[in-house]
Amino acid sequence: MRKALYTELKNINTNVKVYHASYPLKKKEPPFLILKMEMEVHTRLSSFTPFSVFCYSKAGDLNTLDDLCGKVRSALNKKLLNRISDKTSFFIEYEGASADFVDDDFKAVCRKLSFKIPIFGNDFL
């Protein structure tokens, strides 16, 4: 699932680097994206795997941030992707965005986009 998401994010804009949250970032130049997989959630009513995409642009460059976030949301929301490992399918739902925040280490303005992947069994279909 992670590889399929990573590949889909890379296809949004070839000039924007995509990293995973576990990748050691050392003063990367914005704009870039960070993919973060989160812990599965199981309730009596539903189960899903949440993940986040952190969009980074240069500090003060809100137009680039808005554009990048819009492209990520459009590329992933209500998308049916195939896992690279076994070709099973999964569906993505957009959950919302955080407020903008400043990351002084990267001299960047950032926004977190939240998504979830409903768990319907091993295969979506």
C-alpha cells in the first residue's frame, strides 16, 4: 500500500520530492511532500488505515502550498489504487486538512492532509 501511495504522489509533480516520515531529512529545500502511515483503527462500526501527507513550501509562499495541497487532494481522494506487491485494490478517502504551520528547520510553511483507507478485507473488490 505504501509503495502505491508513494508512486501516486511522485506522479503529481516531478519537481516535488516525496519522502516517507522515517526518512532522515536534512535541510531539504521546499517544496516537498512527506508521507506518514499511521496506526490502524478498529471500531465496532468500521476499520481503516489512516495516513497523512505533509505538504511543504517555502516560508511565505502560500500560493505554492495551496496549489500543492490541491493537487495531492485531487490525486488521492476517492481514488482506487492497486497495491504494487499483490495487485489487490484499496480505496482512499480524504478526511481534511490541518491549519497551516511554520517549520523553522526547513524555513517552510506546511499543511497536513489527512486520508483514510477503509478496510474491507484483504481485497477491496
